Amino acid sequence: MTLAAINFHLLLRVLYTAFAAGVGASLVFALAVYGLVRSNDMRREHRSVAAASYGVLGGVGLLLTVAMIAFGLILLGHKS
């Protein structure tokens, strides 16, 4: 019976990379949602400068989310 050789360094690398990507993607998307919701709140209160600032924050968050998704798809395409 042969024992499977496990490369623990690569396994650890996969684990912390997946953790960082999962937490990072969640935080960026949460930032987008927070910015867009607060922008709506500020617009209702007629605070246009704050609404614009939160709107920019939400837009940047959405762009970063789309960029992360595109980057992941590009990496997936290069692996196959």
C-alpha cells in the first residue's frame, strides 16, 4: 500500500489564498452595498455632497467587485 505524499506547503498556500479571496471579495461587495444604500439615505435627506461621496464609494466597490470576478475568470481560463 502506498501512502499519498501531501505537500503541506502548497495545501497551506491554497487555504490562506482561498480565505483571503473569500474575505476580500465579501468586504469589497459589502463596501459597494454600504455606499449605495447610504447614498440613497443622504439623497433623501437632501445632502447632495454626502450622497455623491457615498455614490462614488458604491461605484468603486462595484467596479472592484466586477474586476475581481473578471480576474478570477481569467485565472480559471489560464489553468485549463
